[in-house]
Amino acid sequence: MKIPENLFGLTPAQIALSKSIYDGKILKCLVTPFHSYQQLETMCTYVPNIYLMPEREFSYTRMISFINMVAKGSKHEENLIVTSSMTVIGDMIADCVRILTEDEKIVECPKATFAANIHTIRYEVLENEKFRSRTSIEDEVRSRKSINEVIDILTAKKPSPLSEKQRSDLKVRINMIGEPIISTKLLQMLNDMPSKKEKV
């Protein structure tokens, strides 16, 4: 997919609102929570009024004033910002924000973003499951299922003795868990599990 240079259309009322808030400029923001910079680089046209992932280039303190800087400093009437920065999204009016879904569709923003609570931006915009691909959700469910299978084995009321191979396989799966509190507890539970007596 190639992100179009005009990104998405605005109604005359939305254009007037953008100009009244952003010093006579039309600012459009495409939120990209599921794409890497490298992917987006191939999707965007290199023109001076497209700002691709400015959060990669600017410090946090500069990002706080980024929208103001674009509104006051850009020579272009219309400017496009492609970002995943909560700071930038929180400075944009929702009428001028769209989401690039994981399936590469451009859809409307579901919530008011301007001065919104960071939790709203995070959960309703950046991590909203409606914008994810089915494959991605299935992968996440698969990983949760794998962990739940380990927990079911370790918390069984009448645990079956484990062979060395079963113990080794469970240890590998537990060590893949990134949260140390969970993985440490599961390893302790694994150590307490009975072992099968190996035949001599």
C-alpha cells in the first residue's frame, strides 16, 4: 500500500476548524500503531509537508511543542503527520486524525483525542483491537493458550509425575515468559512437581 499524499479528505467545516486551531494550517494525523518505521518509509512519499514518525528524531521536550512548531513554522497550508506518539495524538483534534489499521485500511478515529487522557489514547486508539488483523489476534491468543496450558499442568489437583523431557519442555516454555514474577513462580511450581521414576 502507498499512503496517499493527501492522506484523507476533510469536510469544509473540519478544514475551517483545523485552520482556526492550527494557525491557519490544515494538519492531518495518521496514527500507525501496528507498522514499523521501515514499513512506513516504503509507504510514504518523500515531500516536505509529510512528517514521518517525528518521535524518532525529536526529544520528548521537543515533541511536546511539535504540533505548535508545525502550525507556526511550516510553509505549507496542508501538513501530514504519520505517528504513534501519544504526545502528538493528544495535540490533534479527532476530526483530523485517522488510524492505519494492521490490515492497511485508513479509518476514522473512535475517540476525541485533543487533550485526552493518555489511557484513552493508549487503549482506544493505539491498542484498540478493532484495528488489529485477525492473524495478529490469533497469534496472541495462541501465546496466551500456551502459557495457560503450562499453568493448568502445574496447578492440577492430582499432578501426574513428569518425565525429564516433559519437565525440560515446560521449563523452556516458562523461560519464554517475559514477566519475571510469573516465570519465577512457575519455575518454583515446576520444581515441586513429582518426577517419573526412570527405568534402569
